[in-house]
Amino acid sequence: MNEKNEIKEIISLSETNGGAFWSRHDGDIHAPNGFSTIDVLNTLGEIGVHASDSEMVSKVIDFLFTYYDGKGNFRYSPKSTALPCITARILAALGKVGYHNDPRIEDCYRFFLESQQNDGGWRCATVRRGLAPETDASNPGTTLYVLDAFRFRKNPEPDRIQMDKAVSFLLRHWETRLPLGPCRFGIGSRFLSIEYPFLRYNLFYYIYVLSKYEKALKDHRFQEALQLLCEKAVDNKIFPETPHKSWNKFSFAQKHRYSENATRRFLEILETRAP
């Protein structure tokens, strides 16, 4: 199946979860895991779909903004609280589909600039502090999503400094590998197994996003992680090791099979890394 047909098939499944635009019957845009509204919009952007070229994507964007709280955050269901991981993933998805010129987007960026934690990352406030140093830390996964979103913004110098702090937080996590934050994002065998599309905290996604930030490129920890990813590639081609089961029917996300889209992202990394 060629890419255009795969895009058509993804769009044809827009009511598969019982609600509109891959949402669940109860209005949840974050579930089911892997093929939710948020996941699908991120993936459509990954495989080259842009809002300006797709009436469907434009409708999805309008739908997502019905979950916007007017203060720089998104809820994931009509009755949920706003969570930074949800807002970051939606903000990244909007960037991937080329949707930039909306003042509400800048409000989201401002929210993150004003809510960065002392360790450089971002943390969900729904879990109280004081349980343990690791639990009190920022969430590496959420921090990766935030950096993914900020790569689509023209960041002035003070904001770049803040992003550099987030980069440092993720590079430190490469060293400690501890489960951090309320959601306990760690670095283990699952993290080190190549996933595509970029949906979860994973080696490939981690390296791709960090490669967009100059501070990471010459850092020995980034280079160490990149070397591991390079060793997993075959002739500079990517063969996903643990693709999400929701996507394994599509050519870009089949286990141990060549992924043209994933390889394109890998080659982007090689083009931007420090000599």
C-alpha cells in the first residue's frame, strides 16, 4: 500500500473509537493508547500530512481546540483537568502538520516557559511532592514532548536558554536512567528498542528531538545515545523493533521491516549532528 492510500485508510478510521476524529465515545482524545486523536494527528504530521493540504486535518484542529481551556492548556476529555503532557503533545502535533499562526498556540508556549521546574523539565502537578526525590523530579517524557513542540517555534535568546536547561535535564537522565517524575519515565530495554512513529519516550524519538538543539549535539551523552541508534540501523536504514501495535499494519511501522518514514527521520539526525 502506498503512502497516499495509507493516509486515506487512517482517515477512514476516524470513527473507529466511537467518537469523532479518533476520539473515544466518551470524548477522550488521549485514549485508546496509540490510536487516539492526539496520536493520529502526530502520526499524520510525521508522514507528511499538512493542515493546508487536508480539509480533514483542519477539522481535527478545530475539534482539538474545543478542549482548549483559554489559558494555554488542553484537557484530554470534557471533564478532565489540563495536563502538561497532553498540551505538549497537542502543541507538537500542531507543529508537525504546519499549523502555527494561531495566538492560542503562543499562549501554550508561554504556559510552558512559565511552568518549567528547577531541574529543567516539566512535571504534572496532580501528584504531590515529598514522596521521594525521583517522584518529585520532572517527567522526562513530558519534557521530551515539550522540546518536540518548541522546535517549531522561533525562540528568542532567553527562551533558548530555558530550552537548553530542558536539554540538560534529558541528558542527565541518559546517565541516571532512573524512573523519574510522577509517571516514572525510566531508561531500560523498552526505551532502547526502536519505536516508530514517535509516540512514546524512546531512544529514537529522544535522539531525534535532541538533535534539533545545538546544546545537545556535541555533548558526549548525546553522542553515546546516537552511537547506539546508529548501531541498530542497517545501512543507514531504520527497521522498527517495537512499533506500537496500533500502527503495525502500516508500512512505516512494521516490526523489523524497512520504514521509509523512520529512515527519513534518521537521516535528518545524521545531517544535523556535530562533525
